[in-house]
Amino acid sequence: MEFDLPTLLLMIIPLIFAITVHEAAHGYMANLLGDNTAKMQGRLSLSPLKHIDPIGTIVVPLVMLVVSSMAGSMFVFGWAKPVPFDPRNFKNPRKDIALTAFAGPLSNLIQGFIWALVLMIVSSTMHVTNEPSMGLGLLKMAYFGISINVFLMVLNLMPIPPLDGGRIAMMLLPYNAAKQLEKIEPYGVWILLGLLYVNILPLGLISNYVIKLILSIVGVFF
């Protein structure tokens, strides 16, 4: 992918929503399961302004997008301000913590489908009007929206704490195994970065498969 400023600008909106809605989803799920901590602290909102971390939501992801796009790929990693929750308010803490963690990747999957729907609608409109230039920017933005959200979903489902997949794994594993996995949490980000650096994780392969599946499902209606 050739990097240019217009391309970067088209990535910004889906990128910010992918990261911030992901975080908000944790709060909504926790609230649904009986913990209103996020609501009491004013974090139960889909507004990106409530969740943006200047470094994790904007600077780091944009730098990674620029560097990776110039290398001919698209890799993004970022974070928003964590939405607080108190597991003591859950009726079934282990199950509810896992569900709260899963809500983040699930929100990315839903956003992926929404962007796929936008892509199909715009593509169909362009075909009917026979105006290739109409909506081209929105078409690109929709594709970036699908790609970014799917990649973040796949990445966050990796069973490495503090990623959502790691928290889900700790809630599903037997107690002793969960405690062993918990011990790596302080080093989880560094482990993840190391694995990404040596490029042994099939994140791109899995993401491409999921993207094709989403487009196939949405394409049935067009």
C-alpha cells in the first residue's frame, strides 16, 4: 500500500472508532452484568472523546499505520483509556469477567460488518450511477474500517494478558493454570511485541480469512 496523506486521513475515523468503541463495549457489557462503575464515572458512552488516549489512540496507531503502509502492509496497534469495572458487582465473576473482556473484540466484529455494509452500498451506488469517482473516498474508508477492526479483533483475542483473549483464558482455565498465565501479565505487551517482531503469528492470514467471510456474508444481500 502506497502511503499518502489522503489515505491516512481516510484511516483516522475508522481507526479512532475501532479503538474507542472497543473500550466502551467493555463498560456496556459490565453494566449489563450488574456493574455500573463505568456509568458512575461517565465512561458509559460511544463518544470517542470519552475514551481517547492521545498517545495510545492517536500517536502510536498512526505512526504504525504510516510505517507499515510504506512497507506494503497494514499493521495497527493501539489502546484507549481503560473503562473501569468492579468484578465484585458481578453475580458470577469468572463468567462475567470473560464476557466483559469478550465484548471488546465482539464490538470490532460488529463494526467490521457495519463497514462491510457501507462498502457494499457505496459500491452498488457507484455501479448504478456509473460514476467511478463518486464515493471513492468512502469506499476506501469502508475497506480500511473492515481491515482495522478485523485485525484488532484477531489481535485482542490472542491468549496473552493483558489482551482480552488473555483475560478470557484466565477465566476459563483451571485455577492453577490461570494463576500461571496471570504471572506473565506484566510482560504481556513485550511478549506480544516480540512475537510480532519475529513475525511468527498468523494474524494477517487469519484476518484476511475473516475479512473474506464478512464480505461473503454481507454480499449475499447485494
